[in-house]
Amino acid sequence: MKDLLNTEFKRIFSFSPYKSMKLKLAQMNFCKDFVSDSRGDLYPILHKSEDCAEVVWQNRYLLRGGEIKRLVCSFFPYATYELTASVKQGAVGMSFILPEVEATVLVGDGKVSFCCEGSEKEITLPSFVGSHFTLIVSCRPGAFDIYFVQNGKPEYLCSFDEEKFNNSNLYSSFSCGKVALAARGESEVESLLSYIDNGISIADMRPIRYENGEIMVEGGKVYLTVSIRMQAGCFHGVLAWVPGTMEIELCGALFYDSGDGKWYGDVAASVLYHRADKRWYLWVCSFAHDHILGHSCFEGDMRFGVNVVDLTLMQKAPEGAQISEFLGFSGDEDPDFFYDEKTNKWLMSICRLDPTTRKYRYVFFESDSAFEGYKFIGAGYDGAETGGSFVKVDGELYFVCGNDFNKRANYRIYHRGGMTEAKFDYDDGGFRGWGTLMPVKMGSRTRYFWMTFDRHNGSNYTWSYGNIYCFEG
């Protein structure tokens, strides 16, 4: 039997995932002459001046004077758009077009400009951006984050805030949206593509499991939900991981609609696949709706591609309610749940603000149903708990969570005898990192991986943290 309480977890790798993973959505292709082709229309003209001369030559798109806008793909409010081009005279960039508003980002004349409905903002380009450049624009509702590639790595330059795009995550709007290549003067375009990326960092990783808490392994891969942190804001990503290695890819993005038609980037989900029911069960924290929990039950596989989940929010707790009540308290986060086959009960944990200490601690519930009827059965110790998960090891149930803003790698393992602090060979990854302990059967052995993150602050945004650390017990 594995002695989890006395196991020392040894670091096997660590990395900083800065906009390095991509889930491709669309890409311009210059291998055929779409300018003169009359039998198809790869990139329809949205606007073209009479003096515009254009040609496709040697796998590049060349503009020699005039102005033009050509449709590239649809608009998505959390996507990234990347353009590699050269400008000799004039400017080149991208237009983001919704039914009610249009914004354009252009590079030229030593600056990057942002124009929306007649208003224009300009930022002087850094010295490393020459006439040949790669521009990256990452969208989020109400803002456009601007990067330029230097030495193979995106370097953040600025963000253009635009309140006219605050509702760009409204499905009825972005589903009719377009993105166009925009150019004027003399320029050459080498590539333009659209993708979902992993932002400036990731956090809150948790494996997707079966209803009994067993980790789902398909094709030798474990699937992890993670929160993708942008310059500000976040959304849910899904990673496919070959356990024990640094072979990690972004395979999906997950958004939530709570009934208002907007796709929100809620995070910190617990996702189970119920094999008998043949449906997915999910609890998540809806930061967009007063920081309370919501749940969902659905059939479509949410691990791959861009998906939306219809979310039912918990009933709001009235003033004076006790934290032991199964209600939606503002501030609730990091839920976990599973079906305990020993007791024939659903167990659930909620990370909840203690009104006395004003710090987070876990409260625990059990029920005959996955989404309702939960009764309070206990609470964690005082501290600053976060990111907890139920873990079964050799039939024994544990609850593992992070704790303490002021200590590195301070993690708690709750068990029948009380609570034990986990042991690590290096105390990196912490300051309230997540207790993502994963028993994975590999060959004839079970290996015990602990993947977590630190809070290095990738931007001025408070929750932009996420260097990744992986340990093995």
C-alpha cells in the first residue's frame, strides 16, 4: 500500500508556458493565386480602392498601392490573430468586424495604431520591430492585447481598451463577426492565422475523471482542465498530457453560458464522465456571475475544439446564511466532487470564505445526487486553502489542497487521521498552488504525479500567475 503521508515528491520538470501552445482556428494560404482565380473566392474582398494593385507571388501576398480589406475568417472574442508581413510604405494589419462595430489594428510608419468608429490611438513601435515583423493581437471582451515577436518569443507592447467591444462575447454578435486582412500602400504578407493560445500563463489544473474519481486515460494521455490567464481575465483550456513527460498540447477551450447568451471564461472546473449515464458532469466557479458556483450535465465531448457549456447557477445565499448551508455564496470557488462507491454517496468540496477569519477554507457535503440535496459533513482547518481535490489511493480517500500565501509549497493532505503537510524535495510551486495529485496506472505500476503552479504575476493583472511544476512521488 502506498504510504502517501510519508512520500516525498521529487520535481521532474518545470516550465513557463508563455503563449507557446496553439489550437489553430484558421489560416490564409498563398500557394494559389486567389487574386485572379475566377473559380473560387478564398478571401472575399470587403473593400478595395480603384488604385489598388495586388498579386500572389512566391507564396506571399503583395500589395502595390491603394487600400484593400480581404476576409480571412470569423471573429471569436477570445482568439489570437497573428500576422507576419513587411511594410515599405503605408500600413498593414487586421480589421475586427462585428455587426455593430469595427476596429482595425495597423502597423506602419514606426507605430501601431488602433482605430474604432473614427477614434484613433497610436503607440510608437519598440526598436526591435523593423519593417519586417510578426504582429500578434489577442482578443478579449473589451480589449485587444498587442504583442510583437522578438527572438522567437512574443513580447507584450500594449493593450487597446474599447468599450464598444465589451459585449463581443455575446453569441448573437460574434457569430456574425469577421476578421479581415487590412492594408494600404506597399506591403507584403507572409502569413495570417487565427488560434486559441494558452495566454501568458496557466493555472488551476485538474484531471478529467470518471464518476468514481478515477483519472481518465485515453490513448496514453491524461486530460487536464486549466485556466488560461491573459493580460487580464482568463478562460478555460483543456490540455492533453502524456503523464511523466513534458509532452503537453492544448486540445480544447471551454466557455460557459448562464442563460444570457454570453460566452464567459469561467474557470476552476471539476469535470467527470459518468460511464453509466454516458454524460459529462461538471461544477465550475462562475466569476462572471457574482463568483458563485454553477453546474452542468451534457453529452457532447468538451475536451476537443472550442465548446460552450450551458450552466445552471446555484441559488444565491440570503444575508445571514451559514457557510455550512448548500447555497451559492459570493466568493465560492474551486469545487470538486465525485461518487464514492463505498458509501454510495456523492461527495463535494467547496472552497469558501470563512466570515470570521475572512480566509478560505474547505467545506464538505454529501448527497444522493450529483447536483442537489447536499448536506454539510465537515470543514477543513483554518488557513488559506485553495485548489482542493478528492484523491483515492489504494482504496483510501484523501483530500489534497494548497494553503498559505506566505509559504512556498505548503500543501495539505487530509485523511482519516487528520491532516498532514505534503513533502517536496524543492519548495517551488506554491503560495497557494493547487493540490493536483494524480495517481496514474502506467504499465504494471501506479505512478503519483503532482502538478501545480506558482504565482509569479505574468502581468499587472492580479491573477496572471502560473509557472508550472511537476513532481512525482
